[in-house]
Amino acid sequence: MDSSVSPIINDQNPRNTLSSSSPKPSKGGWNSAIFVIFVEMAQRFAYYGVAGNLITYLTNDLHQPIATAAKNVNTWIGVSALFPILGALLADSFLGRFKTILLSSVIYLLGMVLLILSVSVVPANHRQGVFFLALYILAVGEGGHKPCVQTFAADQFDERKPEEKAAKSSFFNWWYLGIVVGATTAVLVAVSVQDNVGWTAGFGMLAGALVVALIIFLIGVKRYRIEAPVGSPYTGVGQVFVAAVRKRRVSETREGWGICYGDEKDGADLEGQPKVRSLARTNQFRFLDKAMIMDNIDSSSQTRNPWRLCTLNQVEQVKQLLRLIPIWLTCLMFNATIVQSHTFFIKQGTTMLRSIGPHFLLPPASLQCLIGFTILVFVPLYDRLFVPLARKITGHPSGITMLQRIGTGLFLSTLEMVVAALVEAKRVKIAADYGLIDTPKSTVPMSLGWLVPQFMIGGLADVFTVVGLQELFYDQMPESMRSMGAAAYISIVGIGSFLSTAVILVVQAVTSRLGRGGGEWLGDNLNRAHLDYFYWVLAVLSVLNLGVYVWVSNCFVYKKVEESEQEMEMETETETERERKEMSTGS
């Protein structure tokens, strides 16, 4: 989604800005971002090489019940997606993104080595403990890697340049495409090696990919535009709330009292650099506006007390955070449905016909590659066909807004659960027709191909919601907190996984009272269980969630920036050039 050059702009550090008239920097742009994209591809290869087939190892080798294994997978995925919050805090406040990526890559490699040892040389009585220890070391590595890599790559581009800002949406599409290539390759290759050769060889392949990724990352070190950490951005957030409370009785309309704009508008230039752009004032969360009102005490003081008087930019940045919280909450259900492709979808596949030729059985986990293939096909179509067509209809630069894109994916994830429920009901009926209800290890005479639609719909949902969330949380977060923005998006995966586990626990608790054997809907014998009912529960919850999301998104206010005359002229020139290109192409 990005394509050019530039340092990230930071309201708290004007020296990070770059004059539009400056010569093209020697660092940054696609020449540096491409290294980071390849690193992310390799890391995703390693992650999905573990996650994609984890439930198979837990049930077949560690002999865990299906529901327990599903909960363990969801918990690990959830923890892996929550650690990025700490990693983002570490990157934004102390180490910076480059050093955080480097440190987390080493930790991830160590976790993978321990994982290899747990399945090869560790005695059987200690295997489970060491295996889970290795898994959660990987989760720690994920914590530093996930929130920083995408943001670090996007930081290589100058969003203050209109042509590069316009390309930002495209950058995130292609960035996600790279992730999908890594994940799909893992599902096709690594999972097949794990099932047909062995776990040691399969995990060894993943470790090799991590070594290559680390080397590639270091090769590009001289090309990167590296931003130093600016200190904890959360201090500024706290200052706004404290100042707003202290001035809760102050009125903006009182004569002689005004707004504190700070350096954004009236500060002096630093070393010939342009002033930092200011955010436009918005009407939401008006109670926070008290924090930027200058009263008699502020006017009489020679220095500004940041715990009593904040700038307009500070206040608007906090508003940006508050606006994103309802969107974050209403997207949790999305991952609670999507995560089923790592757990119950795969266990369904183990009961079905999956032979290809006389000697080869298709690993059920390899069906996850259909998600990747769908994304590989539809991301270019979305970027090259859908966006230009939608742009002509809506007039929006990205065809549809980020929130509309996310909402479309939420609808598709609901459809995925409906299709999954219908297919599972058919599978159980066939099992009953052939007298296989009480023989769970027998193969149900139903092709594995019946699962293809639900995987493909899941991939299409990712094209809309996942990429839309990446772009939204990068674009709408305060610029000094963009690592945290990435972590916030990733944490949706984590909390969504925990939400799925919670639904499983509730379903088990309720259905254990309805039938014998406990947890009847999600029992180990899928032919007698009612996994289709579980999917219907998720579908109903998704419909309710979608309704709330539509309401929340209609109230959302996008970030507004007060552009300088120079920037407006540049944007007009870029628009004119784009129109000329379109006219020449049409002729």
C-alpha cells in the first residue's frame, strides 16, 4: 500500500518533517520497503507453518480432546496477538521500530529452535511442557515483530506528498499480498512436510526461513529511514484527560480566553523545516476541548504547564484514539469466526474423502491455502479493477471508504458461518445415511471439496476487513503512536480468538446438560456432535455484531488535517497529472 519515499511526520518532533522542495532522500521508498516486505513474508511463513497445523499435533501427538485442542490453539493465537501491545509500547517509547524488529526476530528464532527440540529429542514425559514453552516464546517474538514491521515499512514513504499519500492504500494491499504468499506457502509446503515427513523436518524448514529473513533484514540496513523513539506517547494522552478534568468548569466563550494551538500554528520554524501540520478541530468528545482553553492562569504563566494546558493537536489526537475504540470492539467478532479455519474446519476435513490418486492423502490443514489463493487473486482485482470502477461512481480516491471496506468483510464472515453450517449439516446427514454415526474414525463418503466455499469466502472477507483494518489503524492513529495502531489492529485477532474460546466454553456448558457425554455439540465424535449448531450460533452473533458496526461506523469522523497552501497546490498538480494520464490512456 505504499510506494515512494519519506520520513514519518511527528507532531512532537518537527525535525522529522521534510520540505516538499527538498531533494529526493537517498534512503526510504520502495528500495528499502521491499526488504521489510520479504522479511514479513518469511516470518508469516514460519508463523502459519506452526498455527496452520497446530491442532493436528495437539490431537494426534499430544492426544488432547478436540475441544481442548481448539481452545489451546485459540489461546495461543490470542496471546500472540496481545503481546504486540507491549511490543508497540517498547518500540514507540524506548527502542524504536528497527531495534525492536531485530530483537524480536532473534527471540522468534530461539523459540523455533526449542520447538524443534521438543518434537525430536525431548523425552515424552516432558514433551508437552517444553512444546508449550516454545510456543509462548514464539508469542513473545510475535509481540515485537507484528506491530513494528508493517509500520516500519510504511514509514519509508512520505505521506505529506500527495502522490505518495494517494498510493498509501495500494501499498497496504500489496503488503498484505506478500503476507498471504508467505502464509499460503507455509500451508502448502510446511504442513505437507509435517504430515508426510515429520514434525522435526517441518519445523526445521520454518527455522531456516527465519534465518534467511534475519539476513535479508540486515542486508537492507543502510537503506532504511530509521526514526528514533519520541518517548511515551501515552503521557500526552494522560495530560489531555487531566487538563480537561481540571478545567471542567472553564468556558471557551469567556472574553479574552482562547485556544492553545502550540507549535502547530504559531511556533517558529526549526532549522529551515516547515511547521508541523495541525489537525482540524472536530465536534466529537467536546468535553476534551477544555484541555486546550487558555484561562487567566495559563495566560499569566511564562511557561505552559502540559498537565493544565494542552495543544489542539494533542486534544484531537486523543479524540482519534477514542473514535477507534468502538470500531475495534465491533470487529472482534470477525476473528471469532475466521479463527475456525484453524480449528474445527480442519477437524471436519479429517473425516472426509481427501485422497488424490492412489497413494496421496491431502492434509486437511492444506485447505487453508484456499484462503491465500483467494486473496492472491482478489487483491490485484480489487486494486486494479474494483477501485478504479468504484472511484468513478463514488468519487472517493480509494473507491470505497475504509469503514465500508471493513463492513463488507464483516458481512462475508457472517456468510462464511452460514455456508459452514449448511455443509456440516450435510456431512452429518451422509454419515447417518451410511451408518457411521458411532464410528468417528471411519471416512465419511463426502469429498473434501465441499469445504472449499467456506475457505474461499473467508479469504474474500480477509481482502476487505483485514486490509481495511490495517489501513484504518495506520491512517487514523496519531503519528507518534502508529506502532500501537498496528498492535491495536493485531489485538483484534487476539481478543477475537479469546471470544471464540468463550463461545466454545458456553456452548460446552449448555449442551453438556442437554445430552450424555458432555459437550455434545463439540464432542470428539463429530458425526454425533452438532458442529453445525455451533456455526449457527456464530452466524447469529455475527449478524447482531454487524448491525452494531453499521451504527458505529455511521457516527465515525475521519481525521482532518489543515493543509498549507503549498500542500494544496501540490495536491492540485498531482490531480491534474493523474487526469492527464487517464485521458492519454483512454485515447
